Amino acid sequence: MIRLNLLLTLILIACALSVVTSQHNARKLFVELEKEQELARQLAIELGQLQLEQSTWALQARVEKIASEQIRMRVLDPSQVRIIMPENVMNTNTAGGIP
């Protein structure tokens, strides 16, 4: 009977230690999960800021201002614009591609 009690006590201690170990591992994994979720939130905020910055840099008015001031570009008068089409493109625009 004493041997059985001793064996059951050892089994109980082993089970208790395994429960403590698994709880400790679960807590470590939960802390790591929270850190990664916080990092994901910070990256999402940074992505939003970068998208806003990109849209600001690409505004049409800003591009036109830089083009006119720094590069000295100007908008052409529509009467000065000529569109020249290559001959092979004009021939394929006809019905069935036959000139």
C-alpha cells in the first residue's frame, strides 16, 4: 500500500510539474503574440502615413508647380499640338485591317 501511495504521489508531482510548464509556455507565447500584434498595429499606422505622404507628393498641382518653376516647362497651346500617326497604325484601323 505504501508503494502504491508513493507511486501515485510521484505521478501527481510529475503531472503538476507538466501543468506548470505548459502554463509557463502558454504565457510566454501569449506575450510574444501581443508584441507581434502591437508591431502589426504600428506598421499599419506607418503604412497609412506613407500612403498619405505618397498621395501628397503625387498631387497634380504640385507636379505642375515643380515642372514650371524648376524645370521651366510650360503647357502648350492646343493649336501648337500635332498628332502624327505612323502609317501602319492607320492601316490597321480600317475595317478588317485591309487598307
